Amino acid sequence: MDPFRGKAQEKDEWNLSPTVTYRHVHSPQSAGVHNPLRIIGLIDMDAFYAQCEQRRLDIDPTLPVVVLQWDSLIAVNYPARKFGIARMTKLKEAQKMCPNLVVVHVATYKDGENEAKYHPNPDNKSYKVSLDLYRRESTKIINIFKSTLPTAEVEKASVDEAFIDFTVPVQQILVERYPELAAPTPSSSYHMDSELPLPPLDISWHPSCNLVPIGPEEEGKEGEEDSSTSASGTSTSKQVVTWQDVALSIGAELLFKVRNEILQNLGYTTSAGIARNKFLAKLVASYRKPASQNVLANAAIPHYLKSMPFQKIRFLGGKLGAVLAEEYEAKTVADLLSIDLTEMQTKFGPDSIWVYQVLRGIDHSEVKEKPPVNKSMLASKNLPTPIRKDGDTLQWIRVLCAELAVRLNEAREAGTVWPKTIALHTKQVGESAPRSKQAPFPFVRELTGDVIVAAAMKLWKELHGTDAERATNPNAPNMKIINIAIAFTGVEALEQGQRGIEGFFGPNLPGPSKTRPNIGQIAEDPTPEEDTEISVDYTCPKCSKTISVSVQRDDDAEMRAARIHAVKAEHEDFHFAQELSRQDKLVIGGGKRRRSPGPGTVKKRKKDDGILGYFQKK
Ligand code: TTP
Ligand code: CA
Ligand code: CA
């Protein structure tokens, strides 16, 4: 079946100009993702890490800059790309191609330092990469998106990208600008589900817009391979203007506004795409780069997609794409359009409807800010030299914990969040699944790396035992750990119960005095001055049991907190284990015993999994 046989059929197939009613304008949410006036943008930072470093070091933006992680280039700015340098280029090669290249190595954590620094010659053997700067800048960017467009939905998609749903603010402007779109009144001759009157004949596109051409006749006028039509003030195409185009042009104005805020406030250039849905917005964002704003009107969708090598499309680049390419001898989207929905679903399962739709530029996924619940923070290190004995462990745990401390403290500047649990994951040579162990992470007012280290070391001992224990256990395999990760999970607003013990861990950790503990609070034992050990009591708010904790008199506040924390964590473990045995859902511990990934298990699910499942069945 040829989907382009007839005009009507093409329209239907691509869903290019569905009827727009007053309801779509006045209650945009009612039609949700099916609203024909839906306008979605995707903003992606140009050469993001390179721009961050340029701003930090105040380097002229016209100079060629690369960002290095060990000996790989991870970001190449556009002036450096002019020399032919790409992400895959070897550093030495890049320096030959461009002798004046500015090379910045990312910041690193070093054991014993509690913040990441720009060390002169960091090496993978004893340093850990820090991406803190980029995360921080990312948060600032997202906050500017939200404050500039308070009625738009913003969804952070990666460290340097976000989707923005412009539908609501666009429709506010639409009704202000076009009085003929006023809502029906009882005396109107039309009602909410009436079709809108004819749209204006012309649109003025913001001059920053690159309009994707609607057909080959508009393309490559200067002989450029994929030259777009640059906006020239009025509508450029011979195509009849639709209300969707009008909405898109308003969206493009807002998109420019928000991109300009980023440029003015933070000095970063961005590239963006705007279209009727997330898939197309993301795809068209890289149509022209850098500092570009690419607009894909509905009428331009078929021409734009048909010539596209379909394996360039996200999620079609992997195995699935390879199978489709082979099965249909297909290269471009057009080559796959002959597969109708029934055939697609028969061959690849019912879920493959998303492939069918994506090939036609249809995507009904929502732009939704991810709720901050169950947020996790993970610091991970692939170890260049495996950990084989206890003595190798602490340096890495300290480095990872220093990073987590920085990140959690930063998150706490923005709001009173705290992690529910801390988890340790290790990956051993010869074991297919990582080992994980987690424990509740009680509140401390002054969070330092050492507090986390104490909790993590405890998990380490539970997960791997000690050298001595392994030596006496004939079943224990030789330890050879190649990845170690520590995660905070459930990072969210503090709960009442957690706050209750705040006084106990803070910098005002009790010195010797005569008070006895209250429920849920710690107080110290009336220990004589001359003793080097001080005993402090903790009363568990859950079971009212009081536990004594020994701390050293000359321990500083952090050390005390760490010691107390270790004991308390152990007690909480007991409650946790009790809960687990009740739920019989999550078994923490090593290897085979783990039944299902629990809150402490970090497992990424790829979207491909679903569709690949169908291939496997097939
Ligand atoms: P990208 O958005 O893929 O690339 P970019 O921003 O450097 O360049 P472009 O202008 O083409 O968008 O990635 C964003 C940042 O993520 C990038 O600056 C560095 C980091 N990154 C890596 O560390 N490793 C990688 O393999 C990729 C793709 C990105
Ligand atoms: Ca980018
Ligand atoms: Ca990106």
C-alpha cells in the first residue's frame, strides 16, 4: 500500500491538519496530547561542557576549546569543530589539527579532598571525574526556563536538554492576538466544538527561525545540501496557513525569548527544535547548529521525514533498526512507509505501533516534569585497578562519598531534602549481576563525606566481609572488584520522623552533661570528665529501645556523628530487615539472593527492551 497515493489519504496518514475547535483553544488541557494546537520545543545546549568551561575560565567564545576526560574528548566547541576535531578525535591528533587548541580537563575528586578541583595532571588511577559544574549549570538553565515561562511545562531530558510544552502560553497569546477566537457566548452562532474561522493569510515568523522546507522545490536554493528557508518576516511557503502554523509561530517567539534569557543571563548559546510533539522537536533540534532555532511545521513533516535515514532516529539506531533495515532493505523512513500497521504488529508485536507512528511523525508522549520523588544520586567509578583487598577500598569509598556530600549539600541549599537510603553497589569480575546492599540513611545536620564513608564502609563489610573472613571461607571467591558505586535513593523532603533526630547529629553534638535521652533523641551519658570515651544514648522512635554509643572525647563532631550513625544505621537495619521479611519482596544482599530490583538497585531500563522483546519472541 502506498501511503502517498492520494492527498486525502496522505493527510489522514500523517495527521497534518486535524480540525481545530474553540475547545482546543480555550481548554487546551482537555484534548491533552491530542490537541491539534500542541506546540513542543526541545532546547539543547551547544557543546555544553565546553561552554561551561569557557564561561568558568572566561575564554573568548570564538577560541577553539575541547573538554577532556582522561585522554578522551568529551566536548568540542564549534570553533574547534571547524578544524575537523570531533568527539572521537584523539587528543594528540586534535592538537596537531589545531595548535592553539585550548584543552580543559574536567574537575576531579582526589582522595583526601572534600571538593572536586581542576588538578593539573589527573589520572584515572587515583582520581574520580566530577561533573558537578555541569549539573549546577544545568539546574540554573532549567530554573530560567521555568521562571521565564511560568505557565509552560518543562521536562528536563538530560544534563543539557529540556522539553518545553508551549501549548498553554501559546493559546493565551493566540486569543489575545486574534479576537475572532473569543470563546462562544450563549448568543454566539457557534459553540465550543465548532471549527475555528479561517486563519490569517500570512504569518510573521521570528527572524531567528530556520523553517524546514515543505518540499524539494524550496530546498537548497544556494546549492546547499539541506538548506532551510530562513524566516524573512512573513510566511515563506506557498502552503496555505493553518492555525497550527500560527500557534507554531507564537511558540517560536516564546522559544526565542527563553533561549535569549539563557544567553543574556548565563552566556550560553543553544540550539532548539519546535514542532507538534516531542519526537519531532528533538529530531529537528539538530537540523541546524549551533545557535539555531529550527521550526518544523506540520506541512513540512512528510518531506523532512521521508528522506531521513531511519536509523538516525532515536531507538531505531540499535538492533531494532538493523532488523528493519535487513528485512525491508530499507535505508530511509520512506522505505518503511509501505509496512502497514497490521503487518508491523504481526511481525513485531502490538507495541510496535510506536515504530509505525514515529515513522509518520506521530508521538503522543507528554512533556511532564519528573516528580522529585525517589530521586537518586549516584557516584560511580570504573576501577582501572581492581579492588582485591580491604586496603584498596577506602580511598575509593572516600572519593565517592566526597562527591555525594557535595551533591547532597547542594541539593539541600535548594530545599530541605534528605535521602531515605544509602546503597552500595559493586561489580566483580566473574559475577553477572552487581552486588548491592542498602541501609536507611539517618539525618545529620552537618553532612560531610566522613558521615557517608562510615555508612558506606559498613555496607562494604556486610557485602564483602573482611580480608580475614574471606581468607577463612573456602567458598569465598577471590575478590576482584571493577566498579564501585554509592547511591542515595529516595532523596526527597524530610519526613517528620527523620527530622526528630536532627538535634542529635548536628554540630552541637552533646558534650558531657547530666541529661537523659528523650524518645527519638540522643543525649550523652554522665561520663566522668577524665574518660576518653563518652557514651551517648539513642532512643529509637520506632521501638523505644535505648542504645548506647561510644564516642571518643577527642573525636571531632564529624567523627562522632559518623560513629553514632554507624550504630544507629545498624539498628535501623534491623527494622528494615523486619520490614523486608514482611514484604518478602526485596531481598538485599549479594548475587543470587536478590529477587527483584528494589529501591536501592540502580537498573536502567532501555526503551528498546520492549520492542526487542518482540524480536526475541519472533
Ligand atoms: P551532547 O548534547 O550530545 O553534545 P554537546 O552539547 O557537547 O554538543 P552539541 O552542540 O552537538 O549538542 O552532550 C552534552 C554534554 O554531555 C557534552 O557537552 C559532554 C557530555 N557528553 C559526554 O560526556 N560523553 C558523551 O559521549 C556525550 C555524547 C556527551
Ligand atoms: Ca548539546
Ligand atoms: Ca544533548
